[in-house]
Amino acid sequence: MNAHTADDHSVFIGWSDACLAEGTNTLCTITMDQSKSVKATFGLDQHSLHVQVKDGNGSYVVSEPFGINCTSDSNCEESYEHGTEITLTAIPQNNDSFGGWSGSGCYGKSPCVVTMDQAKNVTATFIAPKTLTVKVKDGVGGEVVSEKFGIHCTSDCEKSYEHDTEVILTAIPQEHYNFLGWSGCSKTEEELCTVTMDQEQNVIASFGINQRLLTVHVNDGGGSTVTALPGINCPSDCEESYEYGTEVTLHPNPKNDYIFGGWSDDGCSEKNPCVVTMAQAKNVTATFIPPKTLTVEVKDGVGGIVSSEPAGIDNCIYKCEKSYEHGKEVILTAVPNEERYKFKWEGDCLVTDNKCTVTMDQAQYVTASFFISSVSLKVIKEGEGCTVNAPGISCGTDCDEPYPVGDLVTLNANSDSHHFVVWGEDGKDCSGNSCAVTMEQSKTVTATCRLKDYTLTVNNANIDDIGMGTITDTTDIDDGNNFQCSKRNCSETYSAKEVCLTAKPDANSVFINWNGTNCSGPNNCCFKMDQDKTITANWKKIPPCTYKLTHTTSRNFEAVGGEGNVIVKAESQHAQQCSWEVEEDCEWLETRKEDDALHYPVEGNPNLNSRVCELTIKGDASTEIKFIVTQKGNQLPKAIISQSGRSQENEESLTVTLSGERSFDPEGEITYKWSIPEHPEKTSNSVVMVEFHKTEEIQRHNITLTVTDRFAQSDTDEYDVVVPSIVPAACFAKFYTNISEGISPLTVELNAFESGDITSYEWSASDGQTTFGSNSQLVFEERGTHIITLKTICSSGEEETAQEKVTVLMEPIAQFLAFPGIIKLSEPKSVTLDASDSFDYDGKIIDYQWEVSDDRQLSGKKVNLSFETEGEYEVKLVVVDNDNLSSANLARQTITVVNDVELIPPTAIFKATPLKSDKAPLTVHLDASDSIDPDGTIEQYQWFYSKLLAPDEKIIIPSGEQTKVTFKEGGIYKITLTITDNNSLTNVNVAEKQISVGNWAILEFQDLKEFYKVGDYLEVELVESLKVKSRFHRVDLWVAIQVPVEVLAKLEVPAELGNLFFLPAFNMEPKPFKEDLEREERRHKVLRDIEIPPGIGGTYVFYAAYVEKGTNPVGLLGFTVLRSNLATVKIVISDR
């Protein structure tokens, strides 16, 4: 048998089994001696695939199906059956990149597919990686990093990248350096450099240190200069830029008698020369002080000369001038022409040893006056009735005169007829009306004016030889030295004066009259002692007087009702001549003497307290009456209004009967006066019936009753009558409240007028509160005017609304600063209490009341305190506003007084200007130079600020006693200062200022938890901070809630959303939460103390935003009308 292939690509492989042929011999010979089988095997033709890997560094090529695994720079060969499709894949290694295929129809970089229809040769070419070398010029100023990992270079760096890789480098300057530029980049864009790695690449990044401009100013130098090397020679060359951190030394060079006055502005202070570290652009001003002119005048040009040290004023005889450096001390010496001349200085002059020292801190004018010596004669006049005269002296009025040494001066005294003069001191040897004095030195002469003396003779005349008494001079009874006469004849010496004599009879005697000196009758006798005088007192004996209490036998008389009468009667045949002596008389109890009786009328007592008077009435030795008069105090009446019976109401009016019969006065009758609106005629009855006519509005009438007792003491009671409005026949909304104004928190009772046609009463307030029912209440905490709206829904579906306003008043807030807060006992410093930061939301503060723990009380906005003992003193402040409301808080601080050993921390005080601006940016200058440290120096000033709604985010402000900060965006900011002294102590007081910048609109939800369980209480608080540009830019506030879909699905209709546990404040119909806003700083309780029920679990999101006034932010265009941030907060509520 012969084997033949079917086509040109098949080959005979060989025989097997019974065939004896070998190899590929196609002829098979078989001997058929039995049954046999023969197998002929054919196969496809084989072709050789030759693969070469070129330029690879470990890169290789593999085949599918497997057979080829060829590495770099080697030749690989494998045979495959005819028609086999071989896929060759190039696998780069070690940053090689695959360059492409060549041979047998392969090209490009995709895997090479070869069909083996003949022997084939394929070459895979790999490209070695390229090295990128990066340098930072001079190795300073910054670093270079690559977008793909590999380069992070601060000096010299290398990194290999695959061929054609695009590497992006970024230059990052260090602090105080700036980026200058690139070299070796394919392309650049500011700090970015793009390098294509198609060859070895070298890139250099250059950085330069920042330049800072130094500007120098010279104030009025008069040719003086300020220099610094290099670059500054001011005023001709006053600006120069320096590298950051350079220390520049400024030297002042005063000229033409100017002196250097000091530095100001950035950092120089008192230092000279000034070393400025150029950490930022700086301005330095050098002030030179011009010379000052000294003018010396010799008054009138006579008497002497004046010279100076240092020279300049030389032998000045009239007027001389010389300029000296500011602050120079000039000593002036005056030399009299003759020994008899003296001199004196006038002007800003410190006189020591007759020399005048002048400090030239300003233009000065000094006068030297030369004069001949004189001495002074001084007259001291004592008493009235005379004068003393001499050339230049007229004493009484002019009692002092200088005279040349050695002059003889004669003093002359002039007196009236009742006076004479006695000389003393340097005139003691003088007598008569003149005194001559020689003026060898200054002298003092006293001239005492004395009254002449006269004699008074008193005679006691006994008419019946028994009666007698005592004559007493009562002119000056308090001096204890008055003249008394109980003898027959007495005499007394008086100077010219007024004398009053009183006659007091002895027991059983009576005074009859006077004789002499124009006195007569039983009264006192008064006259002037202008000459010697004689007077006679006449007496008479009388029987004893007896007394009895005629009003009652009781010794204690009580004036019931505050009134009564007590009579004390003398029983004697000479009762009218009986002497009466009353002890312990009372101011309020009047004594009336009528013939033989004393009357004590006790009239009505208008005072509230009872009064008691103890009386003792004496006659002779055997008669005395004692008794007590008590006058009960008046008790105030009490006014009480009550309603008598039920009110009578019809469609047109309401009638009420009011009674004042429960009013009373404990002591008597009262009168009634009613004040009833629209009914002035009903004023005096105890019971009134009043009819009020209804109108379309609810009326509230305040009725007052005033009751008055017989002493005009009164009391008032008030009663409010609410008159309903006329009830319309159709659907309506009408209500009234129990109060219209009050202090926060203000509880307002809501009372709606009911109708059978009304099915729902829904209440809402402008602060977001809601409630339901015909009678309910709302509580208002936020100050200002709130609008309450009632919406009624009737069975017909018709809705009506009504509104009322209530006003919440706010107590003022007390705040104060006590500085210093700690003082040492030995230092006489006082502590200043300053309450200027106290404020009132809705008015002004009218009173500041301070209380110190040592029981001191003070008043005033700013007061001072001093302390004498160590310890801690608590200071409290209460302020009162124009509504007479006291501060809601009690501001308090502790002041510590320590001994000299203890260290005292500093007190931080600073000024911030300006505190507000209507537009941003705003630069605020800060000055802490008023800060104090009682026992050391302040070494460090640390400033920072925070935003109102982000108080924990503190931004640092450059340090220093004086600094500044710029706010680029509108908002409210709080600046805080902390200072540290040389003992490492920091201030214990709080030093803060609030800054208002531009216009802003900020909202934030606060104090919400992330998760709430059933039974928890939910309260949603929204913080508003708003200030718009003008009233033409007002906004509306919108608040929304996103409710879980599964919760909404439980509702039959969306309108039921208002009934969903805590959502009555929300509505499916979009409408604003608040409208027409211009300025707001407040917190809103959007939801208040809502208890979480079961079954409403899910995620809820609250939203809030200010939008353009009158626009609806709900919809596709919502963000176009936003005028603030969109505040959001998400909470999760448990379902059970």
C-alpha cells in the first residue's frame, strides 16, 4: 500500500501496527496470513518562527500558544504546524519601554499575531529608560516634587522614567522665598514644569528670597538725615528693598542744632540706632526736634545784668535771645548793679541758690526783676466798731503794705462811741488812737476793738412783804454765765448789747410788772445796754394752786379713732395767776392755756403709726399730775373690685355689674371713685352697672376703683373687662390674648371666639411656634414684637385668619471691666470699674449699681475703688434700663489685694479701631499700650480672632503691642488678646472686642445630636446673623425639612403632613419662615421640646437659607436667588 497526502501542506508521518515500512516511506507491504490492521499517520506541515529581542534590559517576549519565551538580546526559535496563529506579547522590564515590532507583518506596539503559513522572523525592539536630573539652584529656597512618585528634591535629584513619559514637576518655595523660574522644561506654567522623557533631561528650579520694602520718613529735620547701608540716605533716598530677614541698621544724623527725637511706626521704639528686621514691608519715621529759643528780659532795663551757662546770654541788660538744643538745661545768673538791689525770676524757671535753671523743651521766656529792698507792715484788726488807717493801709479792707527800710509809719484808729482800741504785738507800747512804728524790719501790729462797759441795777419790790421771785438774763442762755437776781438789789456789768430779763415767781408768789427802761406788765423785759440803767420787778404772794384731770379719772388717755380732748384744770381762787410747768411736752400735741385750764385737743392722726405722749404738769411742791396720751395711727383703706352676678351679653352689647362693697377702712367711712372708659358719669356709688357696645374688633377695658378715707389716704384696685366683637354669621377668625407686653419668657394665653361652623383652630407665631385648639398658649423668649396668627377652617372648607401683636421686653445685660484686677497693698493705686460694655437690647441703661463684698455701695458707669487691707473683694454690678428692668445677669469679678512679696499677673487692655465698617475689606488697628503690669514689664502680646459662628477656629494675628489685622469678608469677628509679663504670668482678665465688617448673611443649626431614640426630646435651634447693604436688599428666611419617603407614604394625602408628630410648623405649600429682614442677630427655636414617638424612624434633613425678598427658592432656579449659605443638618431617628 502507498500513502498519499491530501494537499501541499500535509505530510505523511509513518505507518504503525501490521505495516513493516520504516520512517516516512510511503510504501507499506503486508503478508496476509491472518486478519491484520494497519494505521497510516498524516500531519500538517511544520514552519519555524524566529524571534529576536533587541536592546532590552531584562525585557522579554512570550507567545500564545506557549513556545517562545525570549529574553533581551537573544534569538529564539520554535516550530509550529502550518496555519497556527501565534500571539507574541512584549513585556518591558526595569523601566524599559516597548519600542515596537518589525518583520513578518508585525508593527506598532500592540501584541503581534503571526499565522504560520511559512517560516517567519519577528524582531521586538525595547527602549531603555531615560534619566531626569532635577536641581534646586544653589540648594536653597524651596523644593521640587513630581506628580508621579519619584522626585522630591531640595538640592540635586535623579530619577529614571520610561521613554516618552511626561513628567510634571511642581516648584514649592519655602517660607519667605518665591519661585523665580525653570530651565530645561518642555513647557512651563507658573510653578509647573512639564518634561517629556524622549532623552536624558536636566531641569533646574530657581528660588529667590522675598524682598521687603523699607520706607523711611524724616519729620522736620532741618537738614538732618537718616542713613543705612546699603541704600538709605533720607530725605533724598528714602526707600530700599531688602531680602527677607535682613537686619537693617538706621542711623539718625541730626544737623543745625536739631536733636534726634525718636523713632515711630514699625519696631524701632526708643532704640538708637534702630535695627529693623525685614520680615515684612516696614515704615519707620525719624523725628528730629528743632532748637528752642530762650528769651531773657531784664525788667525795665535797670538794676543788673543776666548771663547764661552755656554761653549765649551774655551780660544782658534789657532783652536778649539765643537758640539752644531741645532739652538743653541753661543756667541763668543775675548780678545786681548795687548791693541795695534785690532780684526775682519770673517764667518756667527752677530757682536754686538764686540761679534760674531753664529746660529748653519749648521756647522759653524768663524775666529778671531788680528792685530796692522793702519790708512789710501788717495790721491785724480784731473785733467790730473801728478801723485803722495809714498811707497805703485802710484796715478793714487793706491791711498789708510794704515800706522802704527805715520809714516811720503812723497808724490811726477810728472808733464809734461804744468802742475803743487796744494795740498789741509790735505796737504794744502804743496807747490812744494812734501808733508810730519804725520799719527797720517787717512788723505786725494788732488793733483790738472793744466795747465799752455799762452797769445794770435790778431791784426786787415785794408788794405784800411776802411774794418774791428770781430775775434771769435769758439773752445767751446757752453759755451758762447768765445774770440771775433773787435778792432785793443786784447789779451786773455789760458791754453794749441787747439784754432780755425774765421774771420767775417763787412758790406761792406771782409776778406783777416791771418799772423802768420802758418795760411794763407781766412779759419779758428786753432793752439795749447803751448806758447805765436801773429796773424794778414787782411781786405778790398768792394762795397754793391745786390741779385735777377733768376729762377722765384714768391716768392713761387713749384717743380712739385718733381724736379726743384732755383738759387739766387748776382749782384755786387765784387760778389765773397759777404757775404752770409742763415737762416732756410732745411736738405733735399742742398745748392751749385758757385762764384756769390747760387744753390738749387730740386731732385726727393721718400718720400710719400710733403716737404716745407722756405728760407731767407741776404746780407747787404738793401738786403734780402725770398722764399718758395715746393717739392711734391711721390704717389705710383697702379697695376691692368684684363682679356681681354673671355678665349679660347679647348680639350688640355686654353688660357687667361691678361692686366695690368689699372695700373697707378699719376706722371709718370711705368714698368711692370709679374710672370707667366711656362712662365718666358713674363715679361715686359702691356698685356700678356698665354696658359696653360691641364693635367689629375685640375691646379690652381697664376699670379702676379708688377708695379714700377721711385723712385722704387711698387705695386702688383694677379690673379688666374683655368685650367680644360682633360675631359674623359666616366663617370668621377672632381672638384675644391675656397680655400684650411683658418680660421674657412671656406666656400668652390665646382665646378664640368659637362657632359651630369652625372645625379647626390653628395658631402660629412669627418665631415659628405653632399650636392648636380654640384655647391654647404660646411662650415667647426672643425680644421684640411677635405676630400671632389664628387660622380657622370651617366645615365649608373656607379659611379665615386674624392677627395680634405681642412685645417681649428684655432685661439689660451687665458687663464690666475691673483693672487692674490685682494690686499690691503698698501701692496707692485705685481699681477702675468700667461698665461701658453693658448694654440693653431694646432701650438704654439709666442706672449702674455696684456692691462690694466689704459692704460698700457705689453708682455710676465708671467708678474707682481703693483698698486698705489684703484679701479678695467680690464686686457685683446690676444695671437698670429705661423700662425700670434690672439686668438679667449678675456681673461679678474678684479683685485681689496682695502683699509686696507676691507676684501680680498683668491686666490686658486694648483698643481696636475701627470697630465696624459697612463694607469689606476692613483693616483694624490694635493697640495694647494701655495694658498694665503692676510689678514688672509686659514681654509678649498674643492676638487671635475667630468668627462669630465658628468660635473654636482661632486665627493668629501678628504679635506686638501694636499690630493690625485685615478682614477680607463681611461678618462678625471676635478679637482676643493674651499678654505675658517678665515673670511668665499671663493676664487673668478677659480682653475681647467684637468687630462688625461689611454686609453678611450667615445661618447655622446648633446643638443637634446625630441620633435620637423614641422618647428623646428634639429641639432644633437656628442661629441667624444678618446685615444687608440697605433696605433695598432685604431678604426672606426659608426653613425646610426633608422627610423620609416611607414616613410620607403612611399619610393618606400630603395635606396630612401638618399632623405628623412634630411638623405642624411645616407645610407642603412653599412659604417663607420670616419675611422682609434687614438686620438680625438671634437664635430661633424652630422646633421646641418635641418628644419622639414610635413609627417615624428614618433620616431627616433640615435646611435654612436667606433668599431674595419675595422670591421662591423651591425649584430649578433656587440657587439663583440665594443670598447666604445653605445651612443643613442631618439627624437619624429610631423607629422604635
